[in-house]
Amino acid sequence: MDAFTAIAEPNRRKILELLATLGALAAGDIYQHFSMTPAAVSQHLKALKEAKLVRVEKRKQQRIYSLDRERLGELEAWVKRFTAKTEDAYSRLDVLLENEMKKLGENYGK
């Protein structure tokens, strides 16, 4: 599963938000924040792990989940590049519209 498919699901985004806010958590601690079954939360954690958005560390009988900051950094960089391209296009459109409005104003005033 790719990262964008993984984060498209609201419960997975909530898991990422929990980990970002509270830091590394045991699976049992994550389950407590949801009204779904532990098995359902486990499936979401599995999807996040497959998408390499979270890391899992086994400590005795527990699985501790934490954000994969490197992978999230890659996503952030992609979003910033995409946003920059979009902002550039909007800036060019703003200039074009401004010029057209000036022309309209000049023609209307004659």
C-alpha cells in the first residue's frame, strides 16, 4: 500500500496524529483511543507499517509504534514541491488577470 492510500483513511490519520502528539505508543495504548475492535486497529497499524509511515519495535510482549519520520519527511517534501508548483501557477494567473483588468479599465475609460 502506498502512503497516500494509507493516509486516505481517517482512522489511520488519527493514529498518525496520536503518534505525532504523544510519541511512541504500545498497540494497546493506541486501541484505547478508538471505538473499534483491537483487530480493526491492528489492521490499520498494519497498513501504516506496510506504507512505511510507522515503525514497530518489539519489547517483550508489546509492539511499540512510532512515526517513521524519514518517510513522513519524504511526503512533506513532495507536498511542498506540489504546493510550490501550484502557487507559481496561481501567481502567474494573478498577474495575467491584473493585466487584463488594467486593459479593461483603460479601454472603458476611453
